[in-house]
Amino acid sequence: MDNSVPEPVQTFMGKVMSEILNPIMGLIFAAALVYFLYGLMVFIFGAGEQAKRAEGKQHMLWGLVGMLIMVSVFSIIKLALNTFGVADSDIPAPLEL
């Protein structure tokens, strides 16, 4: 019995990953990183005020949570691809400029 995934499924999964999910995940991860850095700046520049420090901590916390979620999403997608038998070599690489 052949356990390989049909070619159309591999092509579809590869296109979904490279054309839709990877750019969206990168954008959301970058937004979480910017939010974390914003919180860090609020924390540093508001060192004299307890309220600003607390606000900066909250921003940093939620930035880290966002980045953790994006890493988890990437891991879940890799798990799903491995479950369906789509190897990394089967996924087309993103276009390079």
C-alpha cells in the first residue's frame, strides 16, 4: 500500500503555506515584536513613574504572548504537514527577489 500524499494535495498544501500562511505569520510575528519593543521603550523611558513601568510590563507581556502564539502556530502547521506526509522538500520555497 502506498502511503504517499497525492501530487495535487502536496501542491495545494505547498501553495497555501508559501503564498498565504508564511506571509501572514511573518507579519503577525513582526507586529508582536514591535509591540514588545514599544513596551520595552515605555518601561525604560517611564522608569521614574510606577504607572508607566506597569504599562510597559503589560505591553512586553502581551508582545511575548503574541510571539509565543505565532511559534505555536508554526509548530502546529509543521505537525499537520508531517501528519499528512507532506515533507519539507515538497513545499516550494518562497520566491526570492
